[in-house]
Amino acid sequence: MSKELRCRLVRNTITSMVSLLRASQGQMERYPSKTEITAMAKKVVEYYPMLQDNDASVKHESINAKLQKRLQNMKTPVKRQGPTPERGRPKRRLTDLSPRDEEVDDEDADRSSSSGASTLLSPVRNSDDASTSSDKDSRQIQARHYKTLQEMCKKAKPNQEDVSQLLDLEFEARRSFIDSDTMKEENRAHLILDAYPCFKELHHALGELRRILDPHNNKFISQIKLRWEEFCSRVEFYGVSKKAMNPPMTMDKTEAHLALMQALPTLFPTPAHPPKKMGNASEVFLHVLKPTEDPDAVLQKRSLSCPVVMFDGCKCVIAVGNLPVTTFEKEKLGEAMIYVMAYFYALHLTYPKCVATLLSVIQTEVLQDAIHERDTTSSYRKALAEWHAFIGK
């Protein structure tokens, strides 16, 4: 967890504990005891495993020390009172829970970069209460994470590491929303990207693919790229052997990447035909713009709501349906199918029937994600059997 999020978590946890104690017991000067702070520290590392101590036998020792230090900076020092009370207006006590400037500890060093949203933990509960309300707590906490994420994404240059951290913490609630059947396929991309504009960044879409398939493997995306490169090198020979491609030695890299992507639906065919006026099935996920074509006009005419790469010879644009989402460099055209698959997963989109076999093969062979038994169609089994026979698997 980044320092900014950790500072905010510690600060708001202590604030919540003090507020709840004072509200429940009616004592303006009531502060949490050491026992209560320790119990909360255990709860914090339970909700946020990344804060656990790696080398210590007590996993909550570090966060407990930070909570204790924060509490010490919050307490109002009380002067000893003589036999006669001081005259005049009494000094204001610290009832708004805001620390004085001179008492700000090292946990607040980066507070100036944090957003206005707060990430609060639930109050300390008995074990019986916790067992009955843990689901509710999780939903409330993830809602706060979402609020913080929205505030962060409104910044001109949000901290991308913090955005990724919040996407990790809010994953379950987000997938429940995205995977629900309440959204129509044609409106899904618009609604999800409105709720999560961070997915317009390509690396966040790839990060979501990792969270779905292998959340604990930080090298997952680089491993996928290596498997895709190996897959493509074999597909080139496969395509030449089936006379679906010309030998790539006579092409430059861009031409070879385009030729391979255009040949993929032929090498892993599906009985279903592409929509009318679309021609080759590769137009479902790749469209090379002609000099006279207007990209916006081409997108508006598309009848499919799946991801597509638009290439004009200089740059690449990924669109979902008729909505442009993000761009990437021409030099990364060879990874375009990985990006397409990332948006299929991130937005929970359905494979078009005319390329379902191809995308299912990429899913199982490159992403190494098993498909459901009902999706193992005869065309998929046949295409996979021919492919495995060719590579000697």
C-alpha cells in the first residue's frame, strides 16, 4: 500500500474510533485504550493483508505502533488546575479531532496530495457482532474505496500506483457490478467506463485482467506477452502451411502483425458468418483505416459492441462498440490482441459468434484460462485438435 493511502487509513481509523467512543458514551474527553487500539490494529491487518509485518511474529506490530503514535498526537494536553479556576473564557478543547500543525507526525507527511474522500474502518466489535456484520462492513468499506477512487480520478494527473491499490481493494464490489446481468451488452461499455474512467488507461485494463485470472502474480502480464509472442511465432508457420498467410520474411513488422491478425479467424474458424458489410471476420477486432475513411464514421456504422483496434498507419485506437477508449503506439501493434482480450475481460463482454473459436483458443492457449464446458463447441475442439497436432502437443 502506498504511503499516502496508509497515512489516510491510520488517520481516519483513529478519528472514527474516537468519534464512536464519544458518541456512544457521551464523554468528550474519551480516547481509545491501548487494548482497543491493539484490537483495531489486528482488524486493520485482517482487512488489509499488505500491511502485515513480514518478519515479525506479531503481524500487526507496525500498524499498532502507528495507531498509538497517531493517538498521542491527537490527545489534548491538560494543564494542572490550581485551587482557583482560571478567569475569563475557557480554552477550547480539541473536540473537532483535528491535529494541531505542530503535532503532525510522519504519517501525515504526504497529506497534501490526498483527496477529500475518507477511508474509514468499522469500530471494534465483539466476535459475535463481527461474524454477523462482516459482509455489511465489507460493502461499506469498498463503497468508501470507490468514493476515494472517484475523487482521485478527477485529478489531472492522479497517482497511478494509488489508483491500482484502490482497484485492488474494491475488486469484489466492482466485479459484482460489472458481471451483473442488469446491463445490456450494447450499453455495458458506456456504463462501466462512466463508473470507472480509469479503465480508459490501457495498463489499468491489463491490471484488471491480472486481478481476474491470477491476482497474486505480479508478473502475469509479462508472462502473457511472452506466451503470445511464442504463440504468434508458431501461428506464422501454421498460417503458411495452410496457405492462409504469405511468408513473413518479405514484410516489415507492421505488415506482418496485420497479416497475422487478419489470418487468425481463418486458422481458427467458426461456422457463424460476420455481420453484413464487414467482409473478413478479422474486421470484428481489427480495422485498417483507408486514407479516405473517417474513424468516427466507421465506428458509428459498427453493429458490434466488442473491442476493436483501429489502425491508421501511424497510431492505434482501441474502441468498444462505437466508443473510442484509448490509444497506443504503432510499435505495440503486435500486442493488440492481448489488449482486446483485456477489455473483453475487464468489461465482461461476450465473444462475437463469428470469432468465438479464435478468442476461445487465445483464452485457453495464451491466457491459460479454462472455458466452460458448454463453450467447448465442435468448431473449438476441431480447431484446437488441429493446432495441437501441428505443434506436436
